[in-house]
Amino acid sequence: MDQTPLSRPVSPDVLSDRGTDLVEPILSLTMSHDGPVSVIGVVGEMDMSNAHLLIELVEQLCRAPTPLIALDLSAVRFLGAHGVSALLRSGQLAAQAGGRLTLRDPSPFVLRVLGVTRLLRHLDRDETSAPTGAHSSGVVPPPARPVALPHQPLGPSVVNQP
């Protein structure tokens, strides 16, 4: 069966002719304005296959003088290493253009990744929209359920005795 690449737009009638349902995109970016601030809504999973799209959009916005950009990360379900890199690069681009990039309502997953990697302190938070319980310090509490630790060999203090 001939498959259409997901990287290019596909007409719904083409897919329906093949009997295939539409698939939700991995990542969706939307643009809106909140006064002078350009708000980029990020929905889904940001990984190596799509993180460059955020950088490209921020590059476009940085053509304006003193760009003010907010990234709405409330609907991000996954943030891989390339996604983290894209957030850092986007912040650098805005700063180099004399503007500012802020994170708005980062999802618990985003907070956890940026907290564990200690990168949250390198990104500005839009505190006016921080949800209740968000941790501006960058330290995210551990999950409520216990986490299994990998098996560790016994040290010299524990010796098998015959």
C-alpha cells in the first residue's frame, strides 16, 4: 500500500479514498497575540523530528524590533532533548534581537524535564499565568508514586559470611 509522508499536508479526501483515518499530528504550533506579546501555542510532543519548527517560527518573529514572545506549553505531552534545545535556542534568538521569550503555563511534564536538567533557571517564566502549585524555583517535587531504583551492587561494607 502506498503511504503518504506525514511531513507534507494531506487532503482529507485522499485519505478517505484509501480508507485511512486522519492521524493527529505529533506537534501543533499556533500563533496569537496578547497585546504586544506574540503567543506561540505548542501542543503535543516536541522531539528531534519537529523541534526545528519552533526555532523557525521564533526566527520569523525576531525580525520585528524587540520581539516579545510567550510560549504556551500547557499542552506539551513530551519534551525530548531536541525540544529542550529548541526552547534554549528560541530564548537566545529573542535576546539577540533585543526582545524576550517567556514560558507560559508549562505542563507538569515540561516542568519536570526542565527541573531535572536544571535548565528552568535559564528560561524566563510568565509568572502571571503560572498555575497554582507551579514551582518557580525550578525544583519540581518527585512524583507521588515510588520510583524503582536500578539494582546496585553491594559495597564492601556488606560481605557474605559462610
